[in-house]
Amino acid sequence: MTVDDSGAESGAIARPRGVLYVVATPIGNLEDLTLRALRVLREVDAVLAEDTRHTRKLCERHAIGTPLRAFHAHSPPQVVTRLVDELLGGARLALVSDAGTPLVSDPGASLVAAAANAGVRVEALPGASAPLAALTVAGLRADGFRFVGFLPRSGARRRRALERLARDPQTTVLFEAPNRLADTLVDLAESAGATRRAAVCRELTKAYEEVARGTLSELAARFADGTRGEVTIVVEGTGEEPEAEETSDDAVESIVRAALASGATVRDAARQLAEATTLGKREAYQRVLALSSGEPDADSPDDE
């Protein structure tokens, strides 16, 4: 047996690289597991669980005997390195979180990124997701939405997050702890307006599922004493795109001067100005002409 230039032994059979499966698991009802997820969880070499005690209940419910290994937000970098080495050696591993789709406000991004960068195949097994489940039953617009996870607990970061949410034209989906729900609903009503429509979705897919719909002020009053269980909040957007701010004269001149200095023609400089600002093509062309000492190009914006 010989060794080629790459260091591999000629004639040897290279073991194929493994696969990292990112598997969505139930957010409450243990029956919400796809047939494909069941098969993969039974066939892989190990299941990487955020909390092995929690995942063991799911495995016992579905007669899954695959070994469970802990992988969570506090797992050190060397654990990621070891897992990637296993995958490169041919191991097939399934990554799950305590509930729902991994990486959505859950750990796992470091492992997925490291595996992908190493050339390991990463495969998603879609399924249960608390943000999507809440969005579908909230009764609010769902043609576009933004998921923000948990809001910052206090300070300037929380204020900025609330201000952005209040201005967002699209629906926002967020998580909240039950003991902080009352305060968050009050903050949302103050920032987005007391009459902004919203929904509090609690214990989705579980026996005591509840979807409370109304204005933010109504929901704040309803949950003033807090609640229990897993909570997802859906807040309606403004429905209107924010108006673009006008570009200052100084900014326009700076863009034009830089374009012309780089050798751009009047027409090319006008195109760059239009792309960088809210100006239309005709107005941008006129602004460039006014700031340049050259003659108009043969082709004007009217020809486009």
C-alpha cells in the first residue's frame, strides 16, 4: 500500500464524513414529532440534548433508545471541537433543544457553524416552532414578521428594542418569562400604544393552552398578576413603511464630489447618487450637473 501526495493511503477506503441533523422537537404535545424525525433520532449514533433529562421523556414516549449526550449554552469550545472531529470521522449526530426548533433562541449555533465550516453535511429536520405556532393563531397579519426572542431585561438596550418594535411595520413575535409578562405588556403599551393589537399565547399545544387576544392595554390588565407556563407574545406592526429621511445637501455634495473625483461621468455619478439617497434619477442628474463643471451627457435619464 502506498501513500499519495495528499497523505492518503492508496487503496484504502475513506470513511465518509458524518451528518449533523438539526431536529425540531415538540414544544409541548409529545405527539408533535414528524415521522422523519422519529426515524433519524432512532438511527443516529447520539442525540445532543440541551437537557438530557427533558429529552429522555420524549425518547421514552417514542421508544427511542439512542444514547443522549449533553450539549448546551455552557458547553466549552473543546466540546464543539470534539464533536466536529467525530462528525469528520463519520459519526451521525442529532442536535435537539428542550422544545421546538434548535438555534431559535436556543444554543447550537456554534456547533452548526463549526461543522459547516469543516465541510460536514448539516441537515435540517423541520417541525414544531413556538414563534410560528403563535403567529398562526394570534389573528394578526402574518404576511411578514420579525422574531426578536427575549427583550433585554432593562436599561437603554431594552428602551431601544421597545422603540424599534413600536415603529416596525411588520408583526413582531417575542418570548417572555411568565413572571415578567405583566411588566413587559405595560412597557409595550407605553411604547407601541395602548390600542395596538396583540396576542399572548401561553402553553401552546399543551393541555392548558390559552390564546388571549386584544389591545396591549387590555392584555396588560388581564395579566397584571402574571401567569404560568411558556409564553409567546405577538404584537401587530404599524402596517406602514416608515418614510425615508431626506438626504442633506452636504451629504449629496459629498457623494457627487467623490464620484466625480473617481472618474465617473455625470450620468454614472447621478446613478450612484440615486442609489445612495432617496432622490429620483432625474433630480439626481440635475444635482450632479449643478455640482459639476462638465456638459450634460448625451444620454439623459429620460433615455433609461
